[in-house]
Amino acid sequence: MLVGQPRIDNPRPGHPADLAAHADWRPVTLTRYGHTDTVEIALCDTIRYGPFGTTAGRTVLIRDPAADTSFTDFGD
């Protein structure tokens, strides 16, 4: 009988909105599309689960507080 890997009990990192709710946001000034803007960036240490084991990783979240729409508002 073949036996696979045991189940990992660590919680999944969740959706980006879940990570964003608990992130430590920091303002960063950058140049994009020829304009200088201030956005907010947060880093979250996460674990990636794959066929070759678990790997430590980092998820980078970026949000623009000056944006007048969100990604969930598709102009409906």
C-alpha cells in the first residue's frame, strides 16, 4: 500500500483581502507610467505548498489610496 504525505495543519494564507485586513501598510513614493505617486505597500511572510514540499515565501500587497474605484467594482 502506498502512503502519501501527511496532511499539513498550518492554515492557508487566505485571499489577498484577508491578508490586507491584517497587514502593516507603509507609504512608498514611486514613479509609474511617467508620474510620481504615493502608494501603500505591505509584506506578508507566507508558506507555499507544492508537490515538492513547503517553501517559505513573501506576498507583496500594493494599494493606491488615491484610486477612485476598487478591483471588485467593475463599473456596474
